Amino acid sequence: MEPIEVNAGQVYLRGLRADDRVDDRPALAEGGITDAGYVADRARHWTEDTAYTWAVCDITSGQLRAELVLDPHTGALSGWARDGEQALLDDGIAAVRRFAEGALGVTVTDVNTPS
């Protein structure tokens, strides 16, 4: 599967990017993710249907404010937010839950996020 974009009120979910238009790597580094191949690995996981990862973005800027990862086989959802962005992460969790259950038929069974 290719990354799916989700628009949900104040939150916009999209696949991670590191290209000439959008580079999520600096924001990921704020979350402690510095692996140079991380964005490519997450894109590959979509293709392999092993994990679906979203950049949780403010609808007005499109910049990564949080990240969510769904295991489509177990329904486990994990994520983190940049400082001051917990409310946006919570909105993203609700959007992924609706998408997972409505579009994928996957019940989110566990949510693991630092608070």
C-alpha cells in the first residue's frame, strides 16, 4: 500500500518525506530519530504492509508536529509529539483510529504514546 493522506479538522496526516519540497528529518531529530534511512524505511514498511507511519501535521503549515505508527496486523498504535504538540497528537490518534477501523477494518487495540 502507498502512504494514505488523511485530513481531519485541525490535523493533516501524511507519509513521512525527505525530498526537495518537504524534509521531515529535522523534526524527527527533535523526537530523537536521527537514522539517515528512517524515512525510506518507513516508506518501505507501507509498501510491505508491515507498518503505516504518518507525519501528524498542523493543517495550516503541513509541518511534522508528531508521528504515529500503526501495526496493521496487531492494531497497536504508537507515537510521539514535539514539545507543546500533545493536543495535535491526540487529534491524530483519533483520526488514525477512525481511518484504521473504517477504511482498513483494523481495530486499534493499544495506544502507546508518552504524555
